[in-house]
Amino acid sequence: MAEPSAVTQSPSISSSSSGAEPSALGGGGGSPGGCPALGTKSCSSSCAVHDLIFWRDVKKTGFVFGTTLIMLLSLAAFSVISVVSYLILALLSVTISFRVYKSVIQAVQKSEEGHPFKAYLDVDITLSSEAFHNYMNAAMVHINRALKLIIRLFLVEDLVDSLKLAVFMWLMTYVGAVFNGITLLILAELLIFSVPIVYEKYKTQIDHYVGIARDQTKSIVEKIQAKLPGIAKKKAE
């Protein structure tokens, strides 16, 4: 008699499980401002960067954007040694002044609070060998991938990709004649902190025009590939 009840209960279980799948799948999608919560450390760091450039916390993003922009503008006006020296002097001025101030307050009040930065001095910031190897392994993955890409492009595994690189480098010669490295970094930071939020607001219109440009580029590349020797033959094989 237990079998019929189990049979009658199974459709509800299957329907509930099937109904949960769309919600689980839909949780990772959504707007470009959404960030999938996978629960991993890499995802948490990527989500932190994602929230930073999408201005989720205006104060935090404004602080990071302002400090980095001031740093880059300082590097554009002064040498690296001067900027680093001034930053270290400013930091030391703050910490030394606060240390002397707390020492005077403790002497006047005759308190024994101790060093004002003791909580930070006791923090363990040593890098373990396991963490170091993990960082090195992650870096080696990207290095090997970059080396493989460089070899593939310079040894002309794909003629079209190598030509794209040549055209891009030719355009960069004109960019380098107008801008220097610091100026490009400043422009890159302005784009990083402005383009994502603009895209989030005008996603539909931007996707429409980007699709048109992608189709035009694809048609041009196909015409070039058809005229290049060896490409058509390779596709036919």
C-alpha cells in the first residue's frame, strides 16, 4: 500500500524540482549590474571589483577613483621618485603626529593605553608558502596562456589574427605619438569608471548599435578572408 502513495507524491516532487531550476538559472543572469554569487574566493574578489566600477558604494568608489586619479595626475606632473617620496612623507606625517598626540594625551591623563597602533602591529601579515605557491600557480596559468598567444600570433598560425595585430600596432604608433603612458592610464581609468555605468543605463541602445557594427566588421573580415590566398582553401578542407 505504500507504493501508490509514493507514486502519487513523485509528480509533485518532480514539479517542484523542475520549478526550482529556472529560478536557479535566472539567479545568475539579469542586468549587467548583476554579479553571480558562486561562493568562491575568486568570485568574491571579482564581485568586489564589479561593484566598485558600477558605483554600488558611491563613497568607496569615489575614494578609489579620486585617489588613483590624483596619483596618476601626480605622476604625469612629477617623477615617480618624487611622487612616492611625497606619499611616504605624508603617511609618516600622519602616523607620527597621531603617535605623539596619543603619547601626550596618555601622559596628561596618566593612562596606560599603550601604543595606538598596537592592534595593527599585532596583525599577522606574513605570506605562507602555500598561499605564495597558489598565487604563483595562478600567475603561471596566465603567463603560459600569454606566451602561447604570442607564439601563435608572431608565427602566423592564423594569418587574419596576425594581420589584426599588425593593424592594431600600426594604429598604436599614432596613439603613442599623441599620448604617453601616463595619459593613456588616466584615460583608461576614466573609461573604466564611466563606461560600465553608462552601459548599464543605456544597454538596449548600445547593444543595438554594437550589433550593427559587429555585423559590418564580420562581413568585411569575411571578404578579406575570401581574397587572401590559402584561407579559402583551408576552410574548404
